[in-house]
Amino acid sequence: MAATHHRDREQQLGALSLANAVRHRIHLAKCDLYEGRRAIWDVIADAGPELASAPVLDLITAVRGLGRVKAERLMAGVPVSHDVRLGQMTRKQRKRLAQALQTQDWRRRVRRGEL
């Protein structure tokens, strides 16, 4: 019985370690977005499995100049739910959102309600 408890504890610690590593990678991606080291459209279009659990709204709002309202308007133009995670989006949704973010005039289009 003690061996079973020990295995369960090891499994819990392993899962916790994995969850912390994923959260850390998401944090680093958000820092890169904030500092401008990565483009948001590249993260959305080409994110690896390490960012699959990242909320898309959180990634977009990590970009300077994009608050929650603008991000929700952009996502509604795709259309994508505001609480979707990157791994839940279809390839087509990711491509459309990345294209909307990559356009030169996205800020003006968001203000007008076109996106």
C-alpha cells in the first residue's frame, strides 16, 4: 500500500511540474509579445503544442496597444469565442485571426467595428 501511495505522489508531482512548465512557457510568450520580440500573428498562426492551452484573449492583450475590448472585437470578426484556447481553434480560424492582426490598419478597422 505504501508503494501505491508513493507512485501516486510521484505522479502528482510530475503533473504539477509539467503544468508549471506550460504556464512558464505561456508567460515567456506573453513577455515576448509585450516587448515586441515576437509578432502576435506569428504566435497565433504557428504556435506549437506548448501554447495550446494558452487563452487567445490573454495572448492578444499581451500586445501593447491591444486591450480587452479591441481584442474581443478582433476575435468576434473571425468569429471565435472570447474564452477559446489556442489549441481549440481550427487552422482556418487561426489563419483568419492572424491575417486580421497582421493588416496594417487593424487598429482603425477595430475602432470602426469592421473587425
